[in-house]
Amino acid sequence: MKKHRALIIDDEPDICELLQITLQPMNIESVTSENLQQAKQHIEKQNFDLCLCDMNLPDGNGIDFVRYLHQHHTQLPVAIITAHGDMESAIEALKAGAFDFVSKPVDLNALRNLVSSALKLTTPNTNKQHTPQPEKILLGESASIKAVREKIIKLARSQAPVYISGESGTGKELVARLIHENGSRSEKPFIPVNCGAIPEDLIESEFFGHQKGSFTGAISNKTGLFQAAHQGTLFLDEVADLPLHLQVKLLRAIQEKAVRPVGAQTETPIDVRILSATHKNLSALINEGLFRRDLFYRINVIELTLPSLRERPEDIPLLAQHTLKKLTAQDPSSAPVLGHSALQALKHYPFPGNVRELENVLERATTLCENSTIQEEDLHLPITPDTNTDILSAEQTAETALEPFLSSVEKEAIVHALKQTNHNKTAAAKLLGISYRAMRYRLKKLGLD
């Protein structure tokens, strides 16, 4: 078993001794330093696997040292030791590049968890899957998406809370998973939760758990999402939808690293990394009093903004090819080709629904296209605002009025064809002069499948 080496920087001998005694059973030998100058000399002469640094030192502060390591020794994880309740300094340290922080008086269990996570960044995991699955890749060759991929790798080496912003359909949950899977918590749970999908009367129980008999219907103990994500990552999607009363309790859980289940008398320690996302403007919600500023400050230690698809149209061919391959994975021989006109139409469409909308458009086109080639008309892209407004309005009005009538005619024709062919879908499609794939799509659309 490899012996690790840690650098402890603190001018209090008692703290240094406590940390050394704690790390020794973890097969970690420690070198201590009482100031930053001495610490830098140690780093130049020896290799370390992690560093624990006090915030206030005789010749400087821990944040300056974090910045120094971030420039000269990027691969060395450093955790800051802060005074109890000094969250402002802790957050500043995380922003500067610290791996994590621990508060005085030092909770030894929390320290052990922190150290174990830090060592995973410097110890290769031979059991980890090196070839990422296609659906877990952030595709694209544009400068903006390359920058996002680079930032994901950096964020994966930290425990700092990350706020992922971007329009709907840009891949916020995928990015959160990539941060988790490239970090020290990759072998522990990744728990995604849509904050807007939980009924308000159950949301506290869902997040923090409850004890049997704590309210009507609580027939047994329930583990909350925080406990389920212990030592892993909790991804709060659409965090803007959280009710205000829960925002208060969420803030406390994040700051105290503990939760109290509904009906419980004591708190349960938790070790969870928080990633959050929303497509809404949190700053505007804060000004309207709908989102707590202190909670935003706590979850938005580092912000990662995802580009919209219209900002990177050069990635559309690659994304389209990947989507078509995924849609026909069970029968690759049926994969359609994207025609030139269709590809040009996709490049010039603004995609308000981003990558998710692109996938939906191609799924529909795959079903409707003839001769295994997707043409522009198979895409059925909505008319964009660039079109003449009067023409657009007239066409939309006519289309809205005609749609129910056309659907009823189409439904009647399909039912008639199915009766004539004794409900043989292939034969019915041939009789109607459409492909079997198009037949399946229309049956599903009209509720006949």
C-alpha cells in the first residue's frame, strides 16, 4: 500500500499535532510548517499528495497560498482550515482554487472524508472505466464548447459548489454528471433532483427524510436525498423553483454539512457536493424576493455558463450525426442520411430548445423521411421570426384552423387502410403510399398505436 505525504501549514503546534495523529492511521506521513515561506521550501524539495493550510499565518493568508499553488503546483490539492462560521473566507478560498475547507474546531470525521477525497485525485483508479459512454460526452468542436470541457476537468478537481446556468436543453444535467464522474466522488452516488417536480407539501421530507410517525402517512423511516447522496453529488436541477421556506433549510444544511429529518431531534452529518442549475434568471428572482441572496451566494461559488446551440452552429453536423446514430442503435442499417438541404436548414434554424430540440426534430424526421434520406421538408421546422410577420400570422391562423380537420381526415384514411389489410401495418402503409416508419409515427401521433 502506497504511503502518502501531506504538508500541514499552521502556526499552532497543537493543531499540527492533532492533524498528524489523525492522518497517521490513514497511512499518511506529515511534514509541518509554521509559515508560508517554510511551506514553499518544503514543496520545492519534496512531493506531496495533499496540503492542509490554515487561513491566517504569520507571513500571509491561506488564500494567497492557494493562488500560489494554483499557478505553480496545479496538481496538488489544498484544503483551507478556517475559523468556525467564517464562510466568506471559505468561499473565497474555493473560488481561488482550494479543493475544500474544514472549520475549527476540526471535526475529525469530516477531515478524514476530505483527505480521502483529495487522495483520490492523486491516486490513479485502475478500476475506473476509461472509455466514456457516447451519451456522457459533451460533443462539439466549437471554441465555446471546448472551453466548457476544459472547465469541467478543473471543476472536477474541487469540492466547490457549482452553479450551471444556461437555456433549457443545453445539457446542464450532462455537465453536472461529467463534473461528478471526473472527480474524486465518481464511485459514489450522483443524485439528480428536479426541484420543480416535487409537491410542496412533500419537499422537506424528500430532501431531508423523515421519521416514522412524524406526520400522517409517515408509516416508516425515510432516507432523504441528502443522505442518499452521502459522499457523492446532489444535483439540484431547476433550483429556482424551490419554495422560500425550504431555501432557508437548504442553506443551513449546506453550511452545517448536516440535515435533520422531519420528526428527528438531532442532526445527521452529511458529506455531499452540491451542483445546481436553472434556466431562469436567479438575479432577477433575488430582486423580486423569490430567491434568497445568501443561498445564491452559497451555491454560486463557481458559475459555469453553457452556450446555446445557436451560438455554436458549427457543432450541428456532429450533433446531428451522433443523434441519428443513437436513434437507430438497435438497427444501424436503418440509419437515414442527412441531406444537404436539411443540414443547411438546421444550421440556419435558431433552436430555442437547443440540443434537446435538435434531438426531437431528428427523431421525427427519422420517422417521416422516405428513401432513408432526410430532406428539409422532413424536418418540419417552425417558421422563424425572420419571415414576414403578416404572412407568418396568416399561415399560422390557417394552419391552426385546418389542423383538427386534417387530423380527422388522416385518421379516417389510416383506419380504413388498416381494415382493408386486416390490420397489417406494413400492408396498410404500402396502400397509403407511405413508408412503414412514417406509418408508425402517424399511428402514435393520432393515438392509434
